[in-house]
Amino acid sequence: MSGQSWCHCSTELISQPFKLQKTMNPISKAIHEKVDIDGSLPVVTPIFQASAFESESPFFYTRKNNPNIQEFENVVAILEETRFSLSTTTGMSAIHLVLGLLKVRSTLVVNSDIYGCSYKLFQKYCEKLEIKLVIIDLSVKENIKKIPDNTSMVVFETPTNPFLKTINIREVSEFAKANNPDCCIVVDNTWATPLFQKPIKHGADVSLHSATKYFSGHSDVMGGCILTDNENIYNQLHEMRFYQGSILAPYSAWLLRRSLHTLEIRLKHHSETTSQLKDFLAGHHMIKRVYYPEIDGHQLTGYGTLIFFEFQEKYSEYYREFTNNLKLFSTGTGMACISSMVAQPYSGSHASLTDAEKEAMGLSKSIIRLSFGLEFVDDLKYDLSFALLALADL
Ligand code: PLP
């Protein structure tokens, strides 16, 4: 291609002054063309889809940091009121990163009710590094005393997946740290959200989230986030994330940050709907039991979106028929999104567990999980009533 002059259209007005030689090949010139964004003052932060930054930039390389990632992390730290925040590619990578704090042949305590993939990760990780894995039902107060003296880390969700049992973070932390002050208390806060529970204020060292759920709220992006007030833990995780390369992508960070603008109003809607529909289902003659967390107003100050229920024995095999009758619920394990979802944990979120492991957890095929979206509550009630009524004819 020749070095002759070429089209200068309206971009000329906002282009940086071009100081390189005039005879330059258009290809080189095109490569170095950049719009001057310094005075553009957008109302929201644009996407910095850049892997590298110039040496004078406070950002260096997106595997370490990036403006969108920084902004997302700052927002989560503000909402959960913590000092430090680190984003990751998914919730699972957040859990995996935190496991990296453990030493070989140490002891890890995990609550018995936990997301199926987390459970499998703990099993496989511990097996490889000869870490002793101890499973305890920490939702039962007396069991907290079973945490072994030499425990290095305790991990639990509260409310738990499945069954939405709650665990007293302060009691677990005080007991474990009385025996080993360095014991790291890790709470998976995904199902509570930063608005309804702040684990660090109740004695946890680390709180983590699958940002894929409430933070996204639209089923269109994956991410994870780790929060702590402990600078030493933050520095270790920050360094490991840089070398592992498990940082969130800029576009995902931008999407998640955007969704967090509406977290509070979405949660308000989810909570009101969930509260009404759990009462409706609890009073339904075809339903044996509804699982909903204990909102104590101190540790957990609210709740919304997801509940579990159990069919009466007569209908326990009718999951497929029930979902076929529903019109407003998509099937699948998504949750906290705009539209409602229905799932069977036995074959979905906990499919990776063996039948014996599911049985030990009390997870049968008759346990159904509902995630309520942003539809009008009366429409969801009508849909559920109709789908249940249709089972009576079978
Ligand atoms: N933690 C909890 C409580 C979850 O429910 C999930 C996923 O369902 C995860 C972690 C994993 O998150 P992700 O799917 O973003 O990796």
C-alpha cells in the first residue's frame, strides 16, 4: 500500500494531533490513530477492553488490574462494608483461590449442606494435598464444638444450599479461634447478598460470592468476588490471583457493576414476592414442607428469591409433570434473575454428588427449588396454583 494521503472525515475533530511523519504508510498511521478521550467525561465508566496499559498508567496489565475491575471491586466493598475486595472469573474460582491459603496436611472443616460443585472441589483438593476434610452440620449449635483444635479453615454457606439453614458466624468463629487464633473463617455469602448479611462484621475473615447470581441478576454474566478486612489475607490472595490469572474479565466487570446499580430494588421485589409465595406454598395441601431461612434481623436482615419445597409423598415423582405445567418458570439451576426458574437439586445443582452423599444430605427427588424473578406476584401464584392443580388429575 502506498503512503499517499487518505480520507480524513469527521474523526479529525476528536483525533489526537498526529505528530509522526506525513509520508507514513496508512497501515502504521491507522495503528496509531487514537481518539482523545481525556475530555470526553462520560456519565458512566466505559469498558476498558484493554489487556495492557502504558507505563505511566496506574494500571499495568489486566491480569493484575483494570479500571472496570477496580470499580466493580470497589462497589462490592462499599456495599458489604469491607476494606478489601478481589474479583474472580466465577464463584468457583473465588472458592478455589481461597483454598490456596491452606497448607499441605492441614485441616479443613466444611459444613454438610453445601453447593454440590463446592463439595466436590473440597473433596478433590483435599485428597491431592493430603488435607484432612471434616464435614460437620454447623447449623446445629452443639456441633460447633466438634470443630477440631488444629483446624486451619472453616468454610460454610449461610443460608445453605440446599435447605436454607442458617449458621451463627460469631459462634463458629469464636469457637474455632479459641483453639487456633489463625483459623480462617470463610463464609460463602452468595445467597444472603452484601445487603442482607455482612459476614466480616460477625467474625468471618473472608466472605465470598458467586457474582453470577444476585450481582448479575440477569443470567448473562459469570463472576466471583472475595472480601476481607485482613490485609495479610488480601495480599496473599491478590498475589495468587495475579499468578493464576483468575481475575474477572473487563466486560464482565462492567456488566456486573451496571447490574449492581439495581441490586437494592431487585432485592426488594424478590423479597416481597418470595415472602408471599412461601406462605402460599406452605398452606397448599399438596406440599409437605417449605424451606425458608430464619431472618434473625441481626446476622441475616432479609432474604429473597430462592426457596425449596417438598411435595407430599403422593406427588413426589411428579417433578417433570409439574415443570411441564408451569408457564412462567424456566427449568434450570439459574437463580436471582429477572425471570423465574424451577429446578430439582437432586439432578441439577447437586448432580455431581453420589446417591449416598445426596441421601446423607437429606436430598431426595421430591425436593424442588424455585427462584422467583421479577414477574408480578399474582401471576406467579396463578401459575403455581394451576401447575399444582393439574397434578391432582394424574
Ligand atoms: N456458591 C454458591 C452458594 C452457589 O450456589 C454457586 C453456584 O451455584 C457457586 C458458589 C459457584 O458459583 P459459579 O457458578 O459462579 O462458579
